Amino acid sequence: MAGASTPTRDANPSESPDSSCPGTRPFIGVVEVGAALAVGCVAVLKPPRRRPFRAATRRALPRGGYSAGVVNVVTGIGEEAGAALAAHPLVDKVSFTGSTETGRAIIHAAAGNLKKVTLELGGKSPVLVFDDADLAQVVPAAAGAIFGNAGQVCTAGSRLLVHKSVYEQVLAGWPPRRRA
């Protein structure tokens, strides 16, 4: 969850939590929190429950003159901690990357005060290989597309769609350990 509310450099996060940002990739949280800080808002980061300590390193972000409490990390189970942040009346924007089921829950929780919501939800990201593709570059990239961040990213290449004229060449160049 992330966002903007009343710009301030001396915000009291217990009175005005303005943003939160869970994410499956560290960079996602940095971007969301950075955007909130750039406009002078408080940020509350709620990392995924399976990787709560990675996000704790983000506490170092506000060293450029921001007061203590401007960037906050809240850990816990999403059904409790995340739901409370999404429903909180003083949180003005929620940004979430994750499952469709959780996205639906966030929309319902955020409806109470009509806060802005940005969702990047699960799905299937195809890798398309056209007949004019440079197969020397495409095949290794496509073969590894699902493995970045352990496949826990919205752009993980979870499907491969290959033009029939180059199908056999792609299959021949596919790494044997990834054919399963």
C-alpha cells in the first residue's frame, strides 16, 4: 500500500498513516515509499509475511533529513496487519502487488473512505516468440523468465507462445534442465 495525503516533514505516524506498500520484490517498496516521501507524506510499509525482515532494511530510506517515524515498517499477517492498514480511515492510498483474492479484500476494506487503490494482481505473463526473433538471445531469456524472484513477480514468464515456424528451433535450444 502506498500513497499520499497531507504533505508534511514532521508527521506523527500514529495520527496520520498515509501510505503502505507490500511487495514481492524489494524495488517495488522502494519506489512506492520513495514516491510518498517525495511529496512529503508519511509511509507505512507492510512487507509480505514470508519476507518481513528484507523490508526492514528500508528503514534507512529517510536519512536525508526526514523525522523519525516518517517511514514505518509494520510486519504481520496480511489478514490482520494488512487489512487494518487498508481499512484505516487516515490511509489515503493503498498500493498492493500480489494475489487477486487479496486484491479483492483490499478493495472492500478501502471502500470505507473511498481511498485510492492501485493493484498489481496475479496472472499469467506470456513470453511471445515471433518468427523474426533473434533466437540466440530470446531462448535463454525465455527459459529463465519464470525463475526471477523465485517466480513471485507479476512479469514472470509463466507461459511460452512460439510462432510455429521457429518452434522446433526454440525447442532444440531450450536448456534440458528446464524442459520438465
